[in-house]
Amino acid sequence: MVEALNKRIEENADKMIQSLSEIVQIPSVYGEPQEGAPYGKESRRVLQYAMDLGKKLGFETVVNVDDKVCYIEYGTGSKLVGIFAHLDVVPEGKGWTYPPFGGEIHNHRVYGRGTVDNKGPFIASLYALYSIKELGLPLGDWRIRIVGGTNEEKGMDDMKYYVSKCGAPDAGFTPDGLFPMSFTERVINYYFMSYALTEAPTGSLKVVSLKGGNILNMVPDEAEAVLEAVDEAGAKKVAEATAKYCAENGKELTAEVDGKQIKIHSKGLCAHSCTPFNGKNAIVAILMFLAEQNLGGSMGRFLDFFKEKIGYTTDGSLMGMARADECGKLTFSLSKMEIDESMLKWVVNIRLPFTYKDEVTADWKAQVESVGIKIVDMDLHKSYRFPLDHPLITTLRTVYEELTGKDSTPSFEGGTYAQAVPNIVPFGSIFPGTPDLCHRPDECIEIDEYILDAKLFGNAMYALTQTDK
């Protein structure tokens, strides 16, 4: 632990917090690609902010990697420590107490989308490196590079591109997980599916449309369906059934009758899809209501399958797919769905233990294909597992123990750039016992913990330059 570095980080804390407040005000949600902005104009704007800040802090090496990634570097050595954070965010969702893109300070916390995931850790890492630079700490034959991506929330294409152009670091971390650190992550699989609605409903109600979900690694907090009854009296009965279902099941569905059509709006609670049990899936609430309406036909068979095999569960247990190992437990999240009168399209996100990676796709196919659901595409991520005596692991554990005085037994959660960039692992930024508000309303970071983040990042990046590798 470098006491001078900790002291300098404390001296720079006000500037660091101000920069966090500023960068949070850029709503860097993925947007329509355009020339010079492959992930949308706001993602490009946040990239520019990061580069401008790097120059303002006096760094000589500030590089734009084709408008997808930027990096800020210090040192002249031949070996590289890399810190990989992302500057893009998921949509804000509903239910905020303070403006989601305000960067406001209340109750000794900075509020806003990205304060934790992951603009805050980027800014903390940058100011940690700035403090190292100010102190002139010797790096030997090493350089330290802070890398900011802008497509992590949409599939990490940015970092795959970066590695193809710039290569991998010799060592490093991504501050996009949990403290103490992770030595492995669950595998992340996305399955894109379709189901043809070839047989008309046999009951007195049909689904005209249903739509919900946007970001695939986020539990959808809103969904809407348009239904059609045989007449207005039937539509009113559906509205009454909706109210009864909500009262009995604690769901937030509202029904609006217009002639024989019923528009149902579902309000849930957004959460990160790695912890879907922390959210309330708005699509699932509609599907489970519809499963009780005896639609018949193709739609009815799909709803029967969904209720029997998935329902409100998030662990795969109804399908016999519940698994767990030292990487954690399997989780299942319905990310997106679109239905019209002829086709149902949906996307699920399954995060699974490392030891289940070779069987999960076959097991999922067996479940869905037996009822006529087609898998039209798959996005299957790779994962990793470091031995616990690896120098990267032992170095980060030592830094955490020295600074916090707490146990450093590695965790296993995350879905981070470590799956795209070799030789790095997640290191922070959420402390044990701190609520995980990533992708949720009122995302915020407590200021004292934020300063400790910066100290941990600074000491870790410096300690890695003192290793033999």
C-alpha cells in the first residue's frame, strides 16, 4: 500500500466527484449508428468527454480507437497494465427519486445512471492514474492504460474490436464487478427465437400484439399488449379479470378498453439480468395473466409451455436446468419479446456455471424445439477461470486486504470485459454488503466508498507494475 498515493487521491477527490457528476449527465445509451459514431451520438459524446478529461489532466497519450474505444496512458515501458471500464449505460427506466442523468449529490451519494455501472469506476481509475503521475511513482518497464469502451451493454463488440487492433494487456482488471474480486465468471448466452402462430385462437380472446424489452442484459420494466375480444362486453370481462389477477398475484397490470380491444400495460422493476430475481419482469407478468385466459391455438400452446417450464422462476428449475458450481448458480431472464398475429419473437439471457457450458445449449434446444419454437440465432460468450495462485489474483487480493483489512476470498459474479479481453479479471467496484443498484432505479455511489474505490484501483494498478511478469 502506497500511503502517498492514498493521500493524493484524497486531495483529488473533489475534482474526481465533479468529473463523475459531469460524465453522468451524458445519456450514453446505445443509439442509431452514424458516421463517426458507430454506437450513436451520445456514446460518441461520452467518449469525447473521457478523452478531453485525459488531456485536461495532462496525459500525453490519449488515443481514439475508431470512435469505439478510447484509452489514456502513462509510462514508457514495454509491458502494459490495462484497466477496462465502459462508458455506455442502459436506459434509465422508471421510478427514480432524483434525475437519472443529473449527477446530483444527495445524502453523501452521487446519483445517476452509470455512477456504478460503469462511469464512476472509469473516472476513479483515471484519477488514480493521475495521482500516480502527479507523484511520479516509478513504473519500471511498465505502462498503465485506462481503457473506456462504449458498447459493453450491447454485446462488447467495442472491446473485441479493441483487442483485434491493440492487443491484450500483460495484466489488468475491469472495475465492473464485485469486491474483493472475481477469478471466474458465469458464461453468458443469449438465445434469439421465433414461434409461428399458424393456428388461430379457439377461445374468445386473441393477442393482436405484445411488445416489451429493449436492452438484452436488463430485466424489462415495461411491456404492453393489445388483445381483442369478440365484443365490448367480452373486453370488459378481460379488464375485470386483469384487475382480479393483479389483486391475487401482486402484479401491476392496467387494462384500458376501447370497443372490443383491450390494451394492457405492465409495470415491473428493472434489474441487471445477472440478478433477475432482483427485478420484476413486465413481460412475464402479461404472459402469466394470458396463460389463464384459455386462448387455445398456437398462442395458447406457447402460453401453456411458458407457464409450465418458465413461469416466474429465474433459476431454470422448472426445466430441470438448475445448476450451480463455484462460479455461481444458473439464472434465466426473458429479455425481449415481440408478438403480432402471425409470429412470436423472443430473446432469453441464460447465465450459467462454467461447468455447464458444454451442455446448456443442447438442454435448452430440447425444451423449446419440442413445442415448435425455433432458435434463429445465438450469442454464446466465452468465459475464463484463473487459478487462485495466479500472480494477478494474489496481487489483487493483497491490495484489497491491506487497504480494507477484510477477507479477500474471490467471488465469481459478473458479465464483464474480462470475457473479451485476455489477462484481466473483475476487481470491484461494489463492496460486500453494498446494495447492487446496477440497471435499477436510483443507481448511486456513496462518496466515501467511491474514494476507497480510487485508492484500491490506484494501489492495484501500481502493484501490478511491481510484479515480475
